[in-house]
Amino acid sequence: MLKPQEDQFAMYLYLGESQRKAYRKAFPKCKNWKDETVDSKASILAKTDKIQERLAELAEQMKQKTNTEALLSASEVLNKISDVIDRNEEIDDKTALKALELYGKHLKLFTDKVEHSGEIKMPVIKISK
């Protein structure tokens, strides 16, 4: 379990601070220490398993948050497209058609490009003279 100052140190590192700055912010008592001393202490602390684990946790939390936000955004967009389709189906064929097109693309009913993975093997055709 991390002490509050260690957690702050990890958070500052995660936010992109240098080890020196993160250590100085998390441990204010080191304000008057030489940079070399702070660097040494920060380096040792940053390499510990508990700090590395906390950094991994923070990265995972951010990944999950980003994924959730992306899913919510996609869901919101699809709901709005659906609303446009419902409102415009009888009034404005162009708008409804565009909304249906976007919805169809999301469902991968049709694509503008072909995606593949791996090699494409072409048969060798021998031409006799």
C-alpha cells in the first residue's frame, strides 16, 4: 500500500512531471535538498514495484475511462442519427438517406475500402508458347 506522498509522486509522474519535480512536489520537506540527492531518491522510488504498479493502475484507469467515453460518444451519435432518420424520413429524403448511410457504415453493411490481414497469394499462371 502506498503512502499518500508516494501516491502523489506516482500521480505526478503519470502526469508527465520529471522524477525530480514529482519528488519535490510530493515531498515538500526536500525543498532545500541538492538536486543530486533528490534525483537519487526519486530514481530509487520510481523503480519500486509499488510505484510501477500504481503507474500501471493509473494507465488502466485512463484507458477504461477513454473507452467508456468513446462508447458513450458513439452511442450518442447513433442515437442522434436515428432521431434524424425518424424525423426526416417523410420530410427530407436527402437528410434521411445520409443518416441511413452513416448508420449503415457504422454497422459495416458496406465499406469504402477493403481491409485484409496477411498475405495475398496470387496463383502462378504458366503460359505455354
